[in-house]
Amino acid sequence: MLSLPSLDTLPTRWQPYRDGIERAADGEDALAHLPAQDRAGFEQDFAAAVGMPWAAYNHLRRAAAVLARHSSEGGAELAVSRIDTPLGEMLAVFAEAEGLSLLEFADQSGVDKELAAVQQAFGGRFVWRECPASALLRQELAAYFQGRLKNFSVPLRPVGTAFQRRVWAALQTIPYGSTLSYKQQAERLGDAKAVRAVAAANGQNKISIIIPCHRVIGSNGKLTGYAGGLFRKQYLLNLEQQDIQTALFAG
């Protein structure tokens, strides 16, 4: 299961809000009763006591609620796995006999909505278990983060509209260690004016790293638009580009 950090270490002054945090539904504001002027102090104390920022904990809490809510329904099994990476814990969801439908950082913004979208697409239930494809994914992610793998072989089953899937397919043609601007990506798709639509589709990508939306940057070279956090986007780009440079010098 997806476990949340204990709140036992919260300072005494914040303990009255603990029950509201733990009982809040996934779509509710768990701090609705916290006075606005106390919010900054709470978030600072929370990060120091619990070991992760409040925002990350809240995203994780919402994801756990979605997984629990859809774990006892009928329909096809959606196999869920947790995978540890140098950038934090990731969630993987496999549609049985279909392939990988979700690979996201467990604490990132919007992961609860992505889980719900996958569940709705297949009408299935989440089951925590390993499958052959998840074992392969675990091996390939480990090799990727060690700089030993550039192309993944895990079967994919992305959930999205026809346009989104077309955009995601184009993302997979960006070579390892390279980047494109959103404008260049739109041009590759045959419509230079569709920059915003392409960027929005990138943002709806539910299979991080393997469908490499992290390789798309602003026209000015700046990093923008990564739900997992820009620090993760920078890490992934540095990892790939450093590996390319090492290979060039070795040659």
C-alpha cells in the first residue's frame, strides 16, 4: 500500500488539526479550519517534523485516498506498484494485458486526478501487486538512473484523447540527451500555431520519463511545465546529457 509519514512528530500546537488532516476526503482542503495567518508557520513546522513539504504530503494523501476508494470495485484489475528512485517514490499502474498506463511521482501535483482518469478509462479496480511488466519496469528504471539504459521496452497503454496520444508519440521520438522547444514540437506535428495545445497535452502525460515530456523546454531555453517539479526535470536532463558527454569523451 501507499503509506503516509506519521504525524506523531507534529508540534503540540498543530495537533488539534491532525484529525482534520487524516480524515479529509481526497478532494477536500485538509487545512480548511487553519487560520490563514498561521498557514506559513504550519507548513514550516510540518516540513521540519514530518520530513516532507506539506504540499507533497497532501498530494500523497490524495493519491492514497483514490487508490483506496477504487480497490474493492468490480472490473479488470489495475496492478499498482511502488518504485523507489533517486528522485523519490513513483507509482506505476498497469492495465492487465494492456501495458503501463501511469508512471508518476507519488507526491506530485495532480497524481490523484490521473489515477482517477486511468480507473475511469478501464472501469477497473486497483490491486497492489507485482506483474511481469512491473518487474521489467523496475529493472529498466534502475538501469536508466544508472546511465545504462536509453530506450525502454516496457509495453505502454497511455490513456488520453487521440490528439494527446499523437503528441505523446511525438515525444517518444526526441532522442535521449536532446531537447526540443514547445514550438519545435508543434512544428513536428505539422501545426506551428498549436503550441498551447501541444503544451497542454504534454501536461496530461501520465507516463513520466518513458514518454519524455521532460525533454521539452521553453524557446528561451528555460525549464517550464513539469508536474513532478522543475528540480526533477533538471535532474533528468542533466542525467541524460551527462551520459551523452561521457560517451563522447570515451569515444
